[in-house]
Amino acid sequence: MKPAKKHNIVKARRAKRVRANLKTGEIKPRLSIFRSGHHIYAQIIDDTTQKTVVSVSSLSLKSKAKAKKTDIAAVVGAELAEKAKKAGVATVVFDRGAYAYHGRVKALAEAARTGGLKF
């Protein structure tokens, strides 16, 4: 098996395992993270209706200045918390997917917490 294909299979298994342990319900939507090499994306998903309530990415930022990826992730987390407040979402379940809670994922989560989201 090619290394890239094996990596994708392992990553999908890890994400499935993490999502299996999440406690989602009608009252708590899911905060899902996707991290690419250059950008980071976050969305709040209502699993009962299967609709995205709020989404923010580093592509939608107005500042194009050179900054560290962790700093950009923190800005995305703060903006996500602000949009979630406007949409009426106060508590979420954090879904880190296949990514470790470290670096950009941690920066986004902590910024969302300081912005007012509870998880």
C-alpha cells in the first residue's frame, strides 16, 4: 500500500474513533475543525438537522499580513465565538477530528473559549 493512502486510512480511523466518543444531542451542536497545510477551518454543525450553523476559516480573514499559523488560528477561534453568539449558540461539543489537541487546534479552541463558547 502506498504511504499516502495508508496515512489517509489511519487518519480516517482516528477521526471516526474520536467522533464515536463525542456526546452530541439536541442541545449541543458540534464544533468541527479542519486543518490544512496553509489554512484552518472551523464550523459549528447541528447534527440533528445536519446543517452548518456557523463557519469561519482563515481564508475569510481580512488581514493578509504575515503571521504565525497559531496566531491566525486564534483569530479564527475568536471570530467563530463572536458569530456563534450572534447565532444563539452558547455551548458546543469540541470535535478535533484526527488532529491532536496541540498547536493550531489548541489555539483555536482556547480563543473560542475566551470568546464565550462553552465546551
